Amino acid sequence: QVQLVEFGGGLVQPGGSLRLSCTASGFPFSSYAMSWYRQAPGKERELVATITVTSGRTTYVDSVKGRFTISRDNAKNTVYLQMNSLKPEDTAVYYCNAPPGTIASMPAFRSWGQGTHVTVSS
């Protein structure tokens, strides 16, 4: 059973930084690309960043490029999201999961973790 546990969120002032972590279990983590998503109040969940299996390629939504960095440690079954220069519009619940195509094709990934809340406010 796929289990994803996100943590590291909190309240931070604009311009500040946070590092989110997500530990995964129940599947061969090192064989799957991983993504971070977020859902702001009243909005749909959006894809924020994706990292390939060997960390060789990363992609980001335009709104976070140059500010967020996704990384992974396959030995620890953990994916990270370093968030710098945070803005109020980054306020959301952040989730990790496989990329959208994997979720669509593999029912095991359709259960989400509890997410971690990020609030950017002065």
C-alpha cells in the first residue's frame, strides 16, 4: 500500500524559506519519478515540481521557477522541496505523489497523504 507522509510546513514571512520533506513507502521509490503538488484555498490541486528517478531532470511550474528546488534521496525514500523567496500566493497545502501520468495509470497512487500546510504571511 502506497503511503506518503509530508512534513516541514509552517508559517513563514514573505521572502522566507522552508524545506518540505516527504517519506514514501509501499512501492519501489527509486523506480518512480516523484512530484510535489499544492492546493490553495478554494483552488484545484496543481502540479508544482517533478524529479526523475535519478534526479537527472527536474521540471517546475512557471510560478516557482528560480525559487523552488525539488530533490530526492533514494536511500531514504524521501523527496524534498526547498522553497525560497516565498510569496503569499505560495500559501497552500503541499502534497507529494507520483507524476500525474503515473497516478492516472496506477490506482495505488490515487490515495494522497495528509499534506503539509504552508502559510506565507507577515
